[in-house]
Amino acid sequence: MESFLLLMVFVVSGLVGTRAVRRVPPLLHTPLMSGMNALSGCTVLGALVATAGAVRAGSVILGAVAVILATVNVVSGFVVTHRMLRMFRKS
């Protein structure tokens, strides 16, 4: 039962995230990158909560993978944002 719940959380979060990102016009994508990084932080929190509720070893492993991937997403987003902001600095 808990594996099904974790799978449903994953599917729903994937659908909501895809829908949110697709609605952002390309012109606004760069300025909203930092805001999306903050939203990705919520993904890390959700993955941690889902992992904490896991009972079976397989669910814990999937939860740990979710935490790792979400953390990589947040760190990568901040790296890309930092690079974009460096483009606007005077030489």
C-alpha cells in the first residue's frame, strides 16, 4: 500500500511540475529560474517526507534516490542561475 502511495506522489508531482514549467513563456524562463530553484527545494522536502514514511527497504531506496535527484536538481539550478547572472557583469 505504501509503495502505491509513494508512486502516486511521484506521478502527481511529476504532472504538476511539468504543467507548471510548460506554462512559463520562454521569455520569462531565465528571470524565473531562481524561483523555480526555490520550488525545487519543496521537491526535496517532499522526497524526504515520503522517504520518512516508507517502511519497506525498496521504498526507502527509491525515496533516497528521489532525495538525491531532487538535490542535484536544486544545486544544478543554482549553478546555472549563477552562470547567467555572471553574463550581466561588467568586464
